[in-house]
Amino acid sequence: MSSSPHALLHLQPRPPPQPPLCFGSIPFPSQSLTQFKKFRKSNFSLKLYNNGSKSGVFGRTSGVIRSSVAEESNGAAEQKPKQQAVVKRPYPFHEIELKWQCYWEENRTFRTPDEIDTSKPKYYVLDMFPYPSGAGLHVGHPLGYTATDILARFKRMQGYNVLHPMGWDAFGLPAEQYAIETGTHPKITTLKNIDRFRSQLKSLGFSYDWDREISTTEPEYYRWTQWIFLQLLKRGLAYQAEVPVNWCPALGTVLANEEVIDGLSERGGHPVIRKPMKQWMLKITAYADRLLDDLDDLDWPESIKEMQRNWIGRSEGAEMEFPILSTDGLERGTKITIYTTRPDTIFGATYLVVAPEHPLLSTFVSTAQRETVEEYIDLASRKSDLERTELQKEKTGVFSGCYAKNPVNGEAVPIWVADYVLGSYGTGAIMAVPAHDTRDFEFASKFDIPIRWVVMPDDKNISGSKKAYSGEGTVINSSNSTLGLDINDLSSKEAASKVIDWAEKTTHGKKKVNFKLRDWLFARQRYWGEPIPVVFLDDTGETVPILETELPLTLPELDDFSPTGTGEPPLSKAVSWVKTKDPLSGKPARRETSTMPQWAGSCWYYLRFMDPKNSEELVEKRKEMYWNQVDVYVGGAEHAVLHLLYSRFWHKVLYDIGAVSTKEPFKCVINQGIILGEVQYIAYKDSDGNFISADSGTAVEHQQEIIPEEKVMKSGDSFVLKDNPDICLIARSHKMSKSRGNVVNPDDVVSEYGADSLRLYEMFMGPLRDSKTWNTSGIEGVHRFLGRTWRLVVGSPLSDDTFKDGTVVTDGEPMLEQLRSLHKCIAKVTEEIEATRFNTGISAMMEFLNAAYKWQNHPRLVIEAFVLLLSPYAPHMAEELWFRLGHSKSLAYEPFPKADPAYLKESTIVLPVQINGKTRGTIQVEETCSEEDAFQLATQDEKLSKYLDGKSIKKRIFVPGKILNVILDRENVKAAAR
């Protein structure tokens, strides 16, 4: 341990800087005044008012929750001069937050230079690309943004080069739909929304490098999205195919499966049908094995990795061929190929099922059944894949009127058409084994199709069940000596292997690895998206990529971007843009009029942030190799599959062509929880208006009424009416949405409590990854904590509720107790930030503050270290306190305090105290405590003092660190007992 107890803090007192220009009590850089007046003009009205002691300060006058200037009037007929009153605040957040946001903006404090010291470690922390909607932010959005900002600020202070950028995933259907409804061009709407989002993010003090800001809608950006598409096209990974798609006539576009809910479009609730269309596809299936195998090395939540594994859906099995039979039972010459993961059950196949969109269906359906089958196909086309494969739905299907031959026993089995089989998975046909598959069992039971058991469970208790058994066991009823196949008495695995060997030798089938993963539909019939950089020759229809030197292919300006209603995309209306020439041959050609999906721009943006102004290449190799993978990537769980999977796919392609040096883009992914709207308390009423308790069993049949929180109280595990505790209520929270009216605007919270309070509250609500319920009243606690922190350093307010300049800290040596409290806090905060347990880090700072309030004085070096600890969480307050403590520069790059293990060691012990050999209590003492000090502490203890005060002591027995035994006269003991 150093002889100087505060030498280990690595902090030295500095002389106060020369004061810059002041506006009221707030110092500003001299060149900042004009900019400050303009700063965040769209969100705040900045005015001067007299605060009674200074020339004036800035105050918000938005008045949404609480105005910073309250007008008073006595209501008399005669108008009196209006007086302005300053709103009392625990600390002047309304002044300091605007001040420091302006300072950071002007000084580009968080800019990461293009040329950096690459000998230093790097830290790339990224938020998932936000879509700038017209609604702006609600308080759920800053949860992840605050977490990444804490990490970014923390790592800067630890000496890392930090890359912490922000941009906009701004193409997509919502902006286009709004444009169609209002007649406003989507570019105008998008830019306005971006301005709104950017302003809100800046108002929360996030330390983004705004010099690296990008938008997917800018031609300088989507030039490289188009370039990546051309690389995919060169390698055969982009192709066109006739595929059944989710077509929404009302929206005039193809929708992804996740955009269709119960047969309706997610946006607008319009009917969606399945329709074959020629579409661009990306061959993500070519990377299925790598996408699956490389998951094992990622520091991602296991739940996300499992979701991706399930989405990829790798399975091993066999493809078997079932010859189609004519009406006289002879083979027609065509076969239905099925895929099965259980070839051991093939003797139990009693029927086949083909998807309604199976390409061979129209060739073998019987004349008698054709009309029925066509009606069923039409019905199935109106359902999404998700609806069709829902396990709980009632099974539907129709008989094709045709049969096929089971290759292993020669039996004729009926061919059915059912929508629970998808044309996009496997071969679009299955062999149905109802005894050993739940869906097949339900279907066979409904349509009276034979059920044959061919696997005996090893567990005899299951054998008597009349339900489908889908597990493995011993194979029975599975032999055909004529064809030379006998798998009876084999285990399921042995039987499956023998069936595959037999099938390959007899040409009836082969071993097959299959994936649930389908190729990526990569075209949308919409205007607001990246143009696809290809042309089609008029004479041959040949697809020709445009030259890379001609990129970007920019969107043409259109006045009418509404759907054509014919399936032709809106871009087809730009006739002069569509008609073009092949750049190489000069032949007449037409441009592709579909555009890329919204996913395209967000697949690779993390790379562009490394080198956003590069006009020569996607990213400079040297910069890509330094910034490498994203170290921490934070976003919602709703992106756990598609966005992450598509980004991984593109990254692997870029790795294969040498554009990047890593196999995976994101080292660590964190899904922040959802912030739900405030709790709603719901009561039930009968037809006469009388309350019914929610636990009555009949309450749900009656009308509901929302009860205000002030009329509710907790009773045990339930909530009840205060006026009638017999009435139980339902308490529930919902995801924030405009339709529910439970959205909380962060602007209002910032106006009322300040950005630091909002940041601190969102981190203090609970673990980052858990869902939490918003409670506006809950922010009061962290707001008070910040107020107490302010007063600890600055002192109590003056009589006019303003605060004097400077601080009340002292320059003396810290006491041992103070250093122990500080270093315990440093260790805990550091550990919790590293582990993203931000809520418990705040708790540690609260504990320190409570201890500090008991001190007689507050040494500068202890307080400065605490301010640095606080700065990642509450940067505005920390910057202001740092300035008041005598520092002329921002603390953003100050070294983060390090805990000294010497001060973390517990130096106190619990010492038992005996009176005449009987333990009467304990005291807490230093390990090196002397007998006299121990005795004095015992006499001051409330419980022990009654035995010792004024008593005659014969002797004391003291074993250091073990026990103190005080021997009294017997009479004294009796008196103490009485």
C-alpha cells in the first residue's frame, strides 16, 4: 500500500481554469453561444428569465409535464403584471444538460478519428439499426441505447479506441404507405423522421460519433448495397425463380411470412393470397451448414442461437420415390419423391400427402376430384405458411383420386392434398405414418385412413397407448422377403440405415440432408427501396448486371408511387427510367422494377460505420482489420432470427471474396428486455354497475373498467379496491403502442426530470435482459439520488433555490474509512458495468452516497473518483461537477478509477463480549484492536452498556481477535440482571 492513501486513485488536484463566457451561472465555451441558442430548436423553446440572483438562465418552456416558468394570476378583472416563478428542482438539470450537449456537439467530443493509434485496444459497440418512424421514440427505445452508451463511455475512460456510431434503416413499406396516404414523398417523410429521432437521441446525451451517421436511403450508401448484390449475382447466389409468394393486392406488394398475420397484412390488415410470381432469390441455403456450425463459437444468448438452429432446421433422412399408379393399378412412369427423417417407419406409410402447390398435382389428380382439389388449392393460397403449419389447427385436406405404390411392400396408398405440407420444404410431399406422427395420426383419424404400428417403444408402459408414438424403439411389422428388405427386430437407427442402403442399391431412394431454411425472397413490388442493378435485354430477356462503375443506380423521382394493382411495381411508371440500353452491347433493355427488401441495407451497415466516407471501396481493408467484429451488439429479440441470419449470410459471402477478414460479424449479442406500459388495474361490473371480484369465476363475462392507481391497494398477492377490499382487480401491462394509448414520450420525462434521471431509471429498473414495467413515479427515486449527489458536491441551495459556484469539497487527506467506501464502490461499479448488470452498479453508488453523507468532510480526490464512476450513467451531471471541481476539459477521456485491493480487504471482525463468562452481545472492531479500545466500544454498545455502566470490574480477559470477557463483582451482576 502506498504511504499516501490517495495516491492510488491516479488523480491529482488541478487549479481552477480561467472561467469562460458565462450565461447566468452556466459557463460556456465562448464560441458556443450562437449554436446553443439554436440547439434542439425543434424540441425546446429556450428563454431567459430572472432567477433573482443572476442575469438569467436557460429554461424549458415546453410545459408538457411541468413548465419551467409558471404564470400566476389572481383572476381579478384588472390585469396585473404577470410574475415568473422558478420551478424548484433538486438540481439544475434544465441548465446543465443543454450546456453539455452543446459542448459535446461543438467540440465533437465523441468523434472517432479516421487515423487512430492502432496500438491501443479497440471496442466496437453498436445498437441495432433503428427504423425512424413518424412516432419518434418512446421510453422503451432508450433502454438498449443507454446500455451501449454506458459501455462506450466506460471503455473510452479505460483507454480503448471506441467506435459507437448511429444511423438509420430508412427504406421500407411504412414510409411508402404513409406517402401514399398523405401524398408526401417518402424521402421528405423519412428525412423529417430522421431529424426527429436524431434530436431525441441527442437530448438523452448519447455519445454517438455523429460524423459517421449513415442512412440506407442515401445513394452513397446503397451504392455498396447494390455492389454486394452484384457479387452475389456473379457467384450464382442471386437468381430468379417462379415461387409462391404472399401477395397483397391492396398494398400491391409481396410480403414476407412474418408480415402476414392470420391471412392479413400486418400493416393495414389487408387480405393476402398465395400467388406464383417471378422473384429474385438469394441462395442462403448454400451457406446453411456454415451458418449452423459457426453458431457454436459465438458469445450470444443460447436462446437466440437455438432459434437460429431451429430456423435453419438441419435434418438427416432419406428421399424415397413412390411410383404414381394409373386407374388400373399400373405404374404411370412418374414418381412422387418424398423426404422423411424416419425411413425406419416406411412400412407404416398408409398414405401420401402432397402440398397444394406441388408441381405434379395437376398431372395426376382424377377427373372426379379435380374441382374439389382446385377449390382446396384456392383456399390454401389465402393462408400463410405459419397458419398452415400451426400444430393446434384442425387438419384439412382432400383426396386426389389417385394412388401411389409404396416401394418397400408394393401396397397402393392414397395420395391426399393437405395444406399442412408446404411446397417450399423438402420435396413438397411426405409419406404419412399415422401411428408414429401426431399430425398424420390426427389426419388419418379424421378421414378414416388405416393406421399401422411399426415401432414398438422400449418403454412397455407406452405400448398400450392409442396415441401416435413418435419416438424410437424396436421395429415390427416391417419385412418383405420378395424385395429383400427385412428390418424387424432392429433398433430404429439400425433400421433407418438399412432402409437407406436398400433404397440406394435398388434406386428407390437415397440418403439426404435437408434444411428447413429456404432461399431468401429478395424482391418487393414497392417504390421505396434500393433499385436492383440489372437490366433485361428486350430481344432475349437475358439478365445483364449493370457495370459497377455505374453504381449507384438511383431511384427515379416519382409523383405517383401507389401500387399499380397489376403486380407490376410502382417503378414501372417511370417509363423513361425503365427504358435503357445494355452498357456493353448497346441493345435496348428494361431495368428491373422491383426493389430490394428493407433487410438489405441493414445486413452490412456495421461495416460501413468503419469507413463511412469511402467512395472507392466498401471498407478500407486496414480499417476493417482493426475494428474487426462488433464487440457488443444490442437490440430487441424480435431480430433474433432474420436480421442476424441475413447479416451473417452476407458477411460470410464477403469473407469468401476477401472483402472482410472475419467469418462472423458480431462477437457478442445482447437482447435488451421490453419496457411495458404502466400497469393497468381492471375491475369488472355487472349489468347493474356493481363491482364483481376478478376471482369470482364469472367476472370475465362482464364489462370492464380501468381503475386509477390511487384507488388501488395491494392485499397479499392481489390488488383490490381501497374502498372495497373484497373486490379483486386484474393488474396487467402491455407493450407500448399508440393503439393502446400507453406510450410514454421520453421528451416529457426529460422535461420533468432530466435526461440523466431517465437514463439512470431505465438502468435501475432491473436486469438489462429482463422485461420491465414502466412506472413514472418510480423515476422519483433516482432523481432524488442525483439531487443528493449534486448537494454532496455543490452544497445546499441558497435562499432563492439557486446554487453557488464551485463545490464544498475539501483538499485534505482522505480517511481510511472513506477510501474503503470509495474503493468498494469502484470495484463493484467496474464489475457490474463489465457484466452489463447496470442496476446493481447504481445500487453500489447509492450505498457510497449514503456513507458519504455521514462524513464530516468530503476530500476532493474521493469525490472526483466518484464523479468519474457516475459519468457513464449520468454524463451531464458528471461533466458539470467535474468542471466545478476545477477541470477545464471534458471527463470523457479521463482514466476510469481503479480499485486498490488493499482497501477491499475486510479489516473489521465481530468480537463476542462476555460478562462473567456469559456472552451478552457482540461488537465490531478492527482486527488490530487493543483491549482498551474493545472495552470502550463495549461500554458504548446499547445492549452491553447496562451491564457495565458504573459497575465495579474485577478484571478483563482479552484474547485479540477472539473474545473480551469482563469479570464483575457478583452484586453488580445481580443488579444488572434486575
